[in-house]
Amino acid sequence: MEFDTATVEANRLKHGVALAVEATILMNAMGRIEDDRQDYGEKRFNAFGLVEQRLFVCSYPMRGATYRLISVRKASKQERRIWLR
């Protein structure tokens, strides 16, 4: 896994969640989907997983065999309905 240190701080300020949580989500993902809402210049994915009984979403592209961590946030109400049925 790799990430940009500026991204870590920006994510913490915006979502109140450290990117370190993302490793837990990726290792214990309930599911993954491709994020094709816009053209990011590369394939981007969202993984959904529980951390301390709360559903989180992490976004990442793959760089070869490496996860490039972009963001992690608490799942929205709609996402919780889909993934926690």
C-alpha cells in the first residue's frame, strides 16, 4: 500500500478518519466496486468494510500490485442500506 502524506492529512481533516483505517477495510472488505462516476485517468475502486461495527468506504486505484490509497470515509445512509442488509 502507498499513499501521499498530504492526502492523509486532507482526508483526516475532511472526513475525520485516518487513512490507516483503510488497510483494515481492504483486508476485511465485504465487497468492492469500480468507481466509474467520472474519468479519473485510471480505474478506481471502492471497498466497503466494517471497522468497530461501522461501515466505511475506501477509494483506491491499483498501481501494479500496489493499492494507492486515496480516501476513507464513513459510508452514507444509502451505502449502509445496500451493504448491511
